[in-house]
Amino acid sequence: MIVSITGATGFIGRRLVQKLAEGDHEVRVLTRSKENAKLLFPVEKFPKITIAGEFEWKDCIQGSTAVVNLAGMPISTRWSSEVKKEIKDSRTRVTSKVVDLINGTSYDTRPSVLISATAIGYYGTSETKVFDERSPSGNDYLSEVCRVWEAKALGVDKDVRLALIRIGVVLGKEGGALAKMIPFFMMFAGGPLGSGNQWFSWIHLDDLVNLILEALKNPSYKGVINGTAPNPVKLTEMCEKLGEVTGRPSWLPVPDFALKAMLGEGATIVLDGQKVLPLKAQELGFSFKYPYVRDALKAIISL
Ligand SMILES: NC(=O)c1ccc[n+]([C@@H]2O[C@H](COP(=O)([O-])OP(=O)(O)OC[C@H]3O[C@@H](n4cnc5c(N)ncnc54)[C@H](OP(=O)(O)O)[C@@H]3O)[C@@H](O)[C@H]2O)c1
């Protein structure tokens, strides 16, 4: 495959690029900063990679067999009104650009598949409801972001297979929520964040990347697909398991205010959760390497 990727320099993108490169596929990194991308993907280690700044995206998308769209300003930050605007605008801007570039490509050089990221924030938050791909959207800020983000991706011409991956909280060592949570958790001797009663719909980074790889190759992967593990947990359980694998007892609750002080409104992704099941991935027969959170955490902590 020849795969063009936006957000390739991020937490998920870096692992995806690595996996594609290992599989001898050609990768085109579509970035805002070529300098930064060149540091992350040195040519000696990644000889088959093309690194393209924004003016070169068009030439890269033309002739690619697939596009993966992961770009967006991180949400685990303090949310000023400007930040909130950019969280939404960055996603709609890049997705629109990618879709326009694909649609503007002649049929013989057009990618046949677009995998576009979105998030389980689409469903809103709840302690009692269970969400799958058929569930309606929520009515908070993040659900609105996801709706407009997905709407832009849906603008791709119908001959291009579109898979929208509604991603859960991705667990990995080198980024995402867990990397932020671990030092915090250690500082408070471990314990649930906030009430601990909220749902935590997580996925191991390797499983998410495998899901994207499968979606690239398998024509049955189309439409909305939740990118979450089959066994979401309450945050209390997640913290207990984290305590077990880090050898720390989980007994002191981490106060909401401390997490909010660090993450601002971005803390909502951990403090107000949702239970999201990967119905579609399971129907498609996708095999999760890490269906249980303890195994996922153990694999990550032992790295
Ligand atoms: N990690 C998770 O737990 C999680 C959960 C749900 C959904 N997602 C979604 O999945 C996607 C990838 O996640 P990630 O954790 O890998 O993200 P990430 O590490 O924050 O990387 C995202 C990439 O987006 C680009 N970017 C950052 N700010 C931007 C801006 N203002 N305008 C345009 N592009 C910008 C950057 O690439 P360049 O600098 O190379 O352009 C960056 O490397 C994101 O859209 C995220 O919302 C992630």
C-alpha cells in the first residue's frame, strides 16, 4: 500500500507509521512541520517515507492507495475559548482539506479508502447508558466537535470507502491519557479519579493500530467503527488494576480539583466517561490482543 497520513507525528500516528514501514508499505507523512517530522522519522530508519509540508499534500494524496486522517489539536489541555475553537477548527480544517484533495484527484490516481479518526466523545457522557455505533450523539461540546468532524469526512466521494473510527481512550506508554495519569496517580498514591464511578472506555494502542491496518486492507470495514476494547471498566477498576501492575495500593482518591487544575476542562475525558462497546469490530471478527485492561496495563508498564 501507499498510505498518506495526517497527524502521523502524533501518539497514534507514530506507531501506525512504524507498523506500516515494518510491513514494507510506502508511507507519506502529511505534516505542518517537516523539520519536526524529519526528527521523528529519520531517513536512515525510515527509508521508504516521504515527508510532506502542507503545500505538498496534494501531490502525495494523488497516487496514494489510502489516506489515514488523524490530525487535530490535543484536547487534554486547559480549554480557553480560543483553545476550544482550535480543537474544533483544527479537525474540520484538516479533514475538509483531505476530503477536497481526494475528491479533486482524477479517478485513476485516487485513493480507494479514507480512514478518518473521530472519538467516543460523539456519544456524550453517562454513568448508566451503554453506547454502540447505532447510538445517537450526545449534546455536549465534544459530541458537537465529533459530529462536525465526521460530517466533513462524510463529504468524500462515494467511490472512496470511508471508515470513521470513533476512538476511545488510547492506552500506551509514550503518550495519551495514561502517560499523563501515571505520574499523577503515583503522586496521590493511586486511587480513583473523582468519584471513580464513571466509565472508562479504553483501547490498547496496538489494538487500535491493528484496527486501522485491518480497515485499510479489508473492504468490509466501512462506516462508523468504535475503536474501543470489548471490556470497558469503571474508573475505580482501572485505577485498582493500575495499582496492581505498578505495585501501588489503590486507596486514596485523587481529587477532581487536582486533575482539573492540570487538565482544565480537558479533564472531562477522564472525569465524565461513557461505556462504549465495539459492536462493529466484533461483528467483523476483529481479534483484540488486549480485551482486558489489566493485561493492557501490564504490557504497557513492563515496556
Ligand atoms: N489518543 C487518544 O486517546 C484519542 C482518543 C480519541 C480520539 N483521538 C483522536 O485521534 C487523533 C490522533 O490522536 P493522537 O493522540 O495521536 O493525537 P496527537 O498525539 O495529539 O497528534 C495529533 C497530530 O495532529 C497534528 N496537529 C496538532 N495540532 C494541530 C492543529 N492545531 N492543527 C492541525 N493539526 C494539528 C499534529 O501533526 P503535525 O504537527 O505533524 O501536523 C499532531 O502530531 C486525534 O485527532 C485525536 O483527537 C485520540
